Amino acid sequence: MSNSSSLTQFLLLAFSDRRELQLLHFWLFLAISLAALLANGLILSAVACDHHLHTPMGFFLLNLSLTDLGCICTTVPKAMHNSLRNTTTISYTGCAAQVFSLLFFLGAEFSLLTIMCYDRYVAICKPLHYGTLLGSRACAHMAAAAWATGFLNALLHTANTFSLPLCQGNALGQFFCELPHILKLSCSHSGYLREIGLIVVIANLSFGCFIFIVFSYVQIFRAVLRIPCEQGRHKAFSTYLPHLAVVSVVISTAAFAYLKPPSISSSSLDLALSVLYSVVPPTLNPFIYSLRNQELKDALRKMMAGCFSRVIKCQISGV
């Protein structure tokens, strides 16, 4: 038996015992992380450099890209390292840092998604009040509140979980340090119930935000249906339905992963759920939230054209 004072490392779940499949997982995660880094990096650069994107939605997109980068950089690099080096270990401190970072970025991201939904609701349903309700100061306060919410969420869960005595070994059935799997190692019944209670409270608050998001999109869709132009309705639905879909995937998979009873837990199910709420959204968000944003696409084209022209000028001057 071991306890938390003597634990120096945890054992993460290996994707496969076969070396070929481990390398396949490494290359797959490498492609996913590069796509996420490139897409979110382009959004950050475009919003920062183009004054046309200095709008409330551009500001929130910039913050969302930061949380997406944080989520990807928290879990994927360690999983890639373990697959490449054929190891499964993570230090106790590294595990605590991973739990804190992931909960911090996920909490901030969900708060930002809620705020962005509110932004679209005001823009479409209350356009005359948009400048008043979403001024620069209000946007800064809402973004700060989103980051503060993520920080408080991460601090409470991490401090409570890693203060529990752990005496059920050190093997985690997940490819990163996930809260429910660490709680399974606890031998403190009261501490376990306290953390479960905290998870339930956070889940209820998140569900309240989800209800607000659904209500806002219902109002948006009702307003869209009153648009006389069929092409305009189609464009609006194709823009906002993916937004609602990605929020639904995040909240449903995360809630199921954290609240499901241990009796229905399996390594394949846990792996699928964790990938769906921690890896897929940060990779897809840049495409979903920028695909129909014409100003952002124009800014990216202008930025890429400027880069290519500078490269050509440098080559010509070098010749």
C-alpha cells in the first residue's frame, strides 16, 4: 500500500502494448497538435494585427484561442512523449500541474463559450443595445471573469484532490491525469465525498450556463427564421448550429466523464470521452468559429499575402 506522502509518480494508461500502435498514436497526436497550434496561432496573429478585428467577437476569439492552446499543450505533449519513449510515468508534481492546468483552461473556455453566445444573442436579438451592453470595458470584465472562473475551479479541485491520502496504488486508467481516476486511488471516504460534492456543484453551474446557451440560441434561431432571404437564413443556421454542437459535445462528454458511476467505467470509454472534451474541441474551435467569419478570413488572406510578398522581396534582393 502507498500513500500520497510517499508517491513520487503516477502510471498513465498506455494507448497500446504494441510498439507500432504507440508510434501511430504519436504521429496522430502530433498532427492534431500541429493543426491546433497553427489554426489558433493564425487567429491570434490575425486578431492582434488587423484593426478590423478589434471587435467584441474578435476579442473573445483571441481569448478562446488562448484557452484552446492551453488545453492542447496540457495533455497532448506528455501523451506524445510517453508513446515515443515507450513509458507511462508522470511525476506527482507534474500530475498536479496537469490537473490544475486542464481544469483552468477548460473552465475558462466554457465560460468564454457562454459569453460568446451572449455576444451573438445581443448582436442579433438586441442590435440597438449592442454598443452599450458589449462595450470595451464590459468585454474586458467578462473575459477577466471567465479566466478567474477557470482559475478558481482549478484551484479548488486541485487543492482538494491532492490533499487526499492516496492508498490504492498509483495506476491511472487514463492517458493524462484526470480527476475521477485520481479519486479512485483515495482511501479517505469523507474527502472523496467532499470532492464529489464539489464536482456536482460545478456541474450544476455548468448545466445552468448550458441552459442559458440553449435558450439564447433558440432566440437567435427564432430571429433568423424571420429573415426574408432564404440564403441569409441558411448562412445563419450553418454558422450557429456548429457553435451549439461543439458546446453540447464539450458539456455532455465532460459531465459524463466526471459524473458517471464507477460501475460503467472502461478504459476505451474513458479514453473516448477524454479525447472528445479535451482534444477535439481545441482543434475544431478555430475552424468552427472562424469558418463563417468573413472579416477573419479576409484578415488571414491579407496576412498571408503580406508574408509571401515579403519572402519574395527578400529572395529578389538576395539575388
